[in-house]
Amino acid sequence: MSEQEYRWLLPSAMGGPELPEGPAEDGAPGPGPGPGPDARTARRPRRTLRDWIVDVLMFVLAAFFGLVTVGEMAGHADSEVLLAFDQVAGALACCALWLRRRWPVGVAVGLILLSVGAPLASGAMIAALFGVTVHRPFRVAGPVAGVALAAGLLQSWLRPEPGTSFRLAVVLTLVITLLVVGWGMFVRARRQLVLSLRERTVRAEAEAALRAEQAQRLAREAIAREMHDVLAHRLTLLSVHAGALEFRPDAPPAQVARAAGVIRDSAHEALQDLREIIGVLRSPGTGDDDRPQPTLATLDALVAESREAGAKVTLDNRVADPAAVPAAVGRTVYRIAQEALTNARKHAPGAEVAVTVTGSAGDGLTVTVHNPAPDGDVPTVPGSGQGLIGLTERAQLAGGRLDHGPEPDGGFRITAWLPWAP
């Protein structure tokens, strides 16, 4: 909700909702749309029930002040004509209050000038001055209040009230003007405070929504990365064994049965992993707790699974106690090795892959996966190209770094370092 909309909603002790600062109808400067009729109509909403109550109350108070004043002046009137002029001027001043929401400054200045010669308009002038103080900044309300004070002093000199000295009239005029201006400034400050608090609330809610959206995006990226690492490994195993069956239709029955069993198991495991990942997407934060996560200690099983698929993989794990490696670090090493083996099966089939893990607590862990150039022509395998990018992000999230690239002999090497706090 915009600031201008808030200004229409903010409560006040008296007066209506504050007009948006802009080229108002009374000529007050300010930013905003031009003074065309459409823009003016758009800035003036209809009076609410509360606005009607306040306007009626202002009219009644101004009329009551006029009736009291006319009763006091009836016995001391210099002429019937002057008394009739005061009564007409007071009535017009009370009616003019209905226009103070549209032209607050113009109505206030007009009533101030009218009150100089017609004391019955003083009540309406005070209500209009209060509205200007509430609805306009002090740079506008201050000069208007100064004009009202001067007009009050001039009225006390031109038409002194019988039985009241000029000094007392000056004091009363000064006190009433200061009270009206002070009260109006207090109401305006309260409105601005409420507006500021509401804006802060809206900003805080927007920032909280943005943080939640970012957290959700990061969580989905992590799930997508996990899906890529897991499913790509399973599907490449399926591709390897299916390719073997395709190119070796005359293979012994035992070998065919073994390949079919691997295909079946890999398919079931891929479906299970996919089901768990979809469960995480449907209920964030509940899937990973029930699924055992890989660690450095399960790296041997990953290598054994690749060997069963026919890949040539050697593992050199120089970590004395793999179980002592933190779970997050071990899981990252596992995923890096898994993605590297997947890429080797796709882009260098038949090449021997060497996986080396070294390090200790305090020095960090270093995992290196290297494969030489493949023999012969390599079939084109579709890929998204996001695997290495995901590994780099995963290593950076763990506080480490990852380098990858081709070797001079045509091979490919991936090297990652991850911190391991003692």
C-alpha cells in the first residue's frame, strides 16, 4: 500500500484524512500529477462516515460559537445593519467549513480575512486554521497562523468587545492561536508517526517475504542439485548396462542376467530416490531426515557399484578414520566423486578412473578424480552441463574450492579442497 493510501486511512482527532502533497486546488506547490480535473478527482475520495461526523461536529461548534457571540453582541450593537452583516458573515463562514477538505489553505485565509470585520466568523476561522495545521507542513501552516494572529489583533482593535481591555484581548488571541497550532502540529506528528510505523511494517513484511522466497529458492536449488547428482549416477549405470546388452546380444546367459539385474536394481533405486526428492518438494524439510545420507565411509560402496557396472575405478583413501570426518564434508566428497564417476562413464567410457582422498583434521580434505583420454571415438551423450557447476557451488557452500579442466594428455581432472575443523 502506498504512502498516499495510508494518509487516507490514518485516524486523527479532528479533520479528515490528509490530502496527498501535490498541486492542490488552492495552489499549494508540491510533487504529483498535474492540476487537471481527472487528477484532482482521483485524489479526492468520497467522505466516509467518520468524515461526515467530524465535519458536522466542526459545523456545529462553529455555529454554537457564533450564536454565543451574537447573543453577547446583540445588546451592544452599534447598528442593526452591522449586526445583520455579522450574522450573515458568520453563517457563510460556517458553511465554508464544508469546503475545507478541498481547499484547506484557501478557506482558512478567506475566513481569516472575513473575521477581521465579522467576529461571528472567528469560530469557523479557528476550525479552518486547525485543519491547515493538521493537513499542511509548517512551512505552509506557519504563515497562515501568523496571518490569523495578526487578523485577531486587528479585530480586537477595530471592533473591541465591550468590557474587555485590548491587552486582555491580545493575550486571549495569542493563547488561542498557539493552542490551535500546537494541537494541530501534535495531531500531524501523530499521523506521521503512525504512517512511518505502517510503512516499516509493510517494508518488514516485504523483506521477510523476500527472505522466505530466497530461502525457498536456495532449498529448491539444493534439491535440484541433489536430484542431478543421484539420478545422473543411476541413469548412467542403466545406460552402460543397456549398451552392453545392445552390443553383445550373444553374451552368455549369466552375464545377460547379471546386467539385467543391475538394470532392474538401478531403476528401482532411481525411482526410490526420485520419490524421496519429490516428497521433499511437497513437504520441505521432512524428506532428508528419513533418508540416510552418504558420507566418506560409504565411498567404498560407490566405487564398488561403479566396478559392478563394468567401470575401471581405483580408490586411494588415505584418511585414517573416514568415520571421523564431519557428515557434511563427507557427503560433499561423496557427491563430488559420484558426479566425477558419472561424467567419466559418459565421456570416457572404458578409461580407468583414479579417485584419491587425502587430508586430516585441521588441514582439510582433498579429493582428486582423474581419468585419461578415452580410446577410440566416444559417442555423443546428452548432458545439461550443470554437473560441474553444481559441484563448484557445493564446494563453495562447504567453505572450500573446486578446480576442474582437461589435462595435456587428453584426460580430465577434478580437484576439490574442503575444510575439516579439528
